[in-house]
Amino acid sequence: MNTIAQSEVSRETYLGIGGVEYVLFYFLVAVTLAVFAYGVYRRFSRYTEGDGDPFARLNELPSRIVSAAKIVISNEKQFNRDLYGGLMHSFILWGFLTLLIATSIIAAEQYGTELLLGLTFWEGDFYLTYQFIVDAMGLLFVVGIGMALYRRYWVQNHRLWGRHTSNEDDIFIWTLFGLGVGGFLLEGFRIYISGMPDHEVVSFVGYGLATAFDAVGLPTTGAATGAGYTAVANLGFNAETLHWLTWWSHSLLALFFIAWIPHAGKPFHMLSSFANVVTRDEKAGRRLPNVPSDLDATNAESIDDFTWKEILDQDACTKCGRCSSVCPAKASNRPLDPRDVILDLRKYREDLEAGGEERPIIADGGTSVIDTETMESCMACMACMDACPVEIEHLQSFTRLNRQMTDQGDVAPSMQDVFQNVMQNGNTFGDSPRNRGDWSEELEFDVPDAREEEVDYLWYVGDFPSYDERNKQVARSLATILKEADVSFGILFDDEKYDGNDIRRVGEELLYVELAGHHVETWEDCEFDKIVCTDPHSYNTFENEYPELNFDEFADDPMMPFEYDEQWNADGEIEVYHWTQAVEELVREGKLNLNGTELDYTVTYHDPCHLGRYNDEYEAPRELIRATGCELDEMPRNRDNSFCCGGGGGGLWMDFEEEPKPSEERIREALEDTDSGPGVEKFVVACPMCMTMYEDGRKTGGYEDEIEIVDVAELIVEAIGKEEEANLEVAAD
């Protein structure tokens, strides 16, 4: 074996490749880049054909790119609830980017600095550092691919398999594996036939392979240690021939992969995912696109109705299944898999582009791209969006589909009844508006009318606290808290209507506009500082959606019962609170005499979707629970990983044959999976819809004797009562 054949600390790039091969290689490179460029052009030209998106997606582009690069390179969303997946993807991404940069460095020297300036830098210390980093990150890349193969084929992680799993997925992962392993084999053969120069020890993986070749006595001609080595002239079983075969195999595989990237969904995600993160809407889901007042636009009659961003969402999907794994509808065996909806739309679009027949986008009977029952199953909980590592905005596409269902009249009869109740009586119960304030009659004090006197807090009570017997108790508790804190508050009585949040997510947009117009017009005649909401759903729509409405577009419409023609609260001058936020402030200011020892229950708390995932409020309810003295035992799925009660997105008004119900599963989790287990005495909520769903789940699941469902407000009122009793006892002594 030759010991040191190279005196220079560098290496030959095209070792063993002759002149004709050199020309052939660059011809193939040119073809590859042309195929790649054409594919990218076709992809992005398709986006320009999509409808315009209502939200700004490319404003402040430099900062968007920087923010997206941080998200993508850090892999922060891949690590969310999946350490193995985060490490796996990080190893692959970081390794791939390093190898891409390394290849670019060689190209920059050969076709840039050396060709134009006669300057070379790929030698000496730079070369040694370069080789070490490339080997280290290349090894990380291969390890990451190995982890992916193990998870996909050995463990067979359920998330990775579905009706859209295809040969494309296999080709993608095995091509990456071939590139990683092939690169190291090529390096090992190169070092071996070059005489294993001492400085190549920095290429520790390749050097290790070369050492193994030496140990098994792999024959070599020694031609590479002299001038004019051409492997074609050394055919036969020897290291030079193996090097030549590996070089061409590796090169052709790499060229195939580059050309394939824009022509298949899986590899294209390397481009589309980053673009999707760059163009994301920070308020996605918590606000929805508005409809035009002239109603000329369609919702989802054809695939061309989808915006360019919604088409990009489809292309960005990597089939990772994270959305599917957290979807409460799928967990309850409802016919919804958020991944499949996005991929079904993509497949239909691709089929059309290939000459396929047009079909309805959404309809009953299984003849459409998406079945109506699928979208009826969505709870609008936003768990899918929170889990998605590439920022797909499922809820925007889902709402488009729901609006199309509503336009077609394909809405469940129970939801049609709700629409009718709201249109006729202003509430989802169909009860008389005159009865809206009756819940307050059992209080020992009068609740002020915000239409007649100036108040600090304009309290929007909401439908369920106004009409549902169980939630009336919560309303009375909250009124008691505000009275005890000696704050000025008032309600609208029969001028309060349903907020519109959930019927909007079911697809009834124009009725939502009517409700919004009525409320902002009513509020304009009142004097108040802040709006306080009982229901997180109301809080979300007042905080994030009413300010987005252009009421001027609808004010002259004779069908709209309002004349308001401004943009309400555009500058955020009016503060909107969920009641837990407002009362937590009062507790901090000492306006409620609680010392944190009044109650001694062991409780667990359920994060409502519209308060937590929608609006990132997790701590205010917890601080209030702790302020009562209760011991809070967190459920395994809490905060942004909370599991929906099943009531959102119209689920409260629909009947599903599901097993188990989301509410039953959640109560089971509280009693079995928390640290205290059966020792949990109370299941605490901060949402009227959650209260309704869990009271029902407690009965249907057989948990009536095991746990009590209470609202945070009820705990506070009980704690206040205990404190007053204690003070009376002290006074009596």
C-alpha cells in the first residue's frame, strides 16, 4: 500500500474521470438544472393562477425570511411533542444543508474564484476544516436517515401510513440514504486509491472505510498515485474500478434527485415548506377570510376557487401525520383526517392537471373530492395547525369547504335549526330575547344595564350562560365575583345576541356579519372601558375577527340590520378580555380577599381551545385556581396540547355516533392519567361550551359519582364564601 501519495493538503475533484466523461457529466448537469428549473417554474406559475389571498403574505419580506429560517433551521416545531422525530429531522436537515453548502463551496472555487481570478482556497487548513465538518455532518445525515428508516419500516409508526402513502415516499427516503452512504463509500475509495495520505485522517468516516478496504486486502492498481489515472482503462475487480462505478452511481443518483424535486410532492416540500413558513399568517385560524359583499365570489365550487396560499399549503404537506395524531375528531372515529383533506385536494388538483375529470369539491354521497360528513366532523380546535411543522393553515381551507356546504344547503338539519334560531331570536336556543337577562333574577343584587349607565366592564354574557340552566350558575358566580370586587359592570340584556364565532366556522358567514354589525352598532351607543366575555369563543371573535370586518361594504345592504360603516376597533383602543384575564387582574390588585388557603380540593384543569391554542392564554385560569387554595394536578395533555371537548365547530349541536366521545376521553384522562388519578375531585373548566360537553360526557361515560365538573368562577365564589365565614368566626371570637 502506498503511504503518502499526495504532498499537498488538498485533493483532485474529478479523480479517475476522463475528458469525454467530464463533458458527459456537465451535459447531464445542464439537463438536470433545466428539468429542475422547468419544474419549479410550473409549480410557482400554478400559484399565480390561484385566487388572491385576503391577508398580507409578503409584507416585510426580509423579516419574514429571517423568522422562517430560524423556525426551519432550529426545527422547533419538529421537536414539539416528539423528541425522536425532532432529532431525526434535525440530523437530516442539518446534514443535507451542510453537504449542499460543501458542494457549493467547490463549485464557487472551480467556476468562480479560480476561473475568474486564479484564486484557490480549497487547500491547507481550510481543506482540513472543510473535510472534517463534511464528514461529521454527513454522518449525522446518515444517522438521521437511519432513524427515519427505522421508524417507517421497523416500528411502522402509525402516523406515517395512510391512504396517501405511496412509492414516492419510499423512493424519497431510500434516495437520501443512497446519497449519504454513497458519498462516504466514494470518499473511502478515493482515499484508499490515493495512498491514504496522512492529512485525510480528518475525513474520519472515509478514512475509516479506506482502512477497512486495506484490512481486507482490496486490490488496487496504484494508478491513482501517479499521473493520468482513468478508471475506464483499469476495468476489473480493483479499488479504482469500484471508485469509478461509485462516482458515476453517486453522481447520477444526485442528478436524478435534483431533477425530481419539483415534480413530486415529497421532495418538493424542501422548497414549498420553507415558502409556506415565510408566507404564514400569525393569526391564522383565530381570524378567517371575509366574504365580499357582492357575493360574486364562490367558495369551493372548483379547485380554482382556492387561494394561492391554500394551494401552497397542499404542496407543503409532507404526510408526516402530526395533524392526524392530535385531531380529536379522528381520535373519536369521526370521518375526518386533516392530512387526508389537504392531500385529497392536492391529488384532485394534480389529477385535473393530468387530464382527469372534474368532480364536485364537497357534496354528499361519496362522489365528491371531500364528503360533507368529513367536514361536519371538524371541531375547529386548531390542534392540527398547532402541530403542523410547516405552518399549513388547515382551518382556512376547511372554512372554505364549510361555506360551500352552506351555500349548497348541505348542512346537517340540527345546524339548520341553529341558524334559524339565531336569525329569528338572536340566540342558538331559539328562546325569546326578552328572557336573555332572566338568569340574573336569582341574584341578591341588580345587574346594571350597560345601555343606560356608564360602566368599566361591558360584560358580554353569551348564549349558554344566559339560557342553559347549568351555565346560568356560572353567570351568577361571575356576577358575584365582579360585585365582590366592587367594579363597575353592566350587560346588554335583550340587545345582546349570539356572537357568531361557531356558526361562522360552520360556514354561515353572512349571518355572522349581521350579528357583528348589530353588536358593534349597539356598543357604539354604550359608554364603557373594556369588554369582558364569559365564553372564550366570544372573546376570540371580538378580539380577532370583528376588527377585521369591513362593515362599510355591507352597511347599505337592505338585508343587513345595521348602518354601521366603520372598521370597529381597528387600532385596538377597546380592550377585550376573557373573564379569567380580567378577574386575575383584580386578584393581583387585592380586590378579592383571597389568601390562597380557602379551598383544599385536588383539581385538574382543561384548557379551552379558543382561550389556549387560539389566544395563548394559559396562565390566568391557573392563577385563579391557585388563588383559591386548590391543588392543581395537570393533565398529560395540557396548554397547547389540550384535547378538545368536542363542542367547537358546531359539534355542540350535532349528533355523532362516536366511541369514545371526546368529552368522555378527557374525563377518563383526568381520572386515570393524572398523578392524582381517582384522587382528582373536580374537573375545572373556563368555557360554557366545555361545561355543557363535560356534563354530558360525565353522564354518558358513567363518571357521575367519580368527579364534579365546575367552572373556575364557581371555585372563586366558594373560596370567597369560605373567607367570609372565616372572617365572621374571627369577629365572633
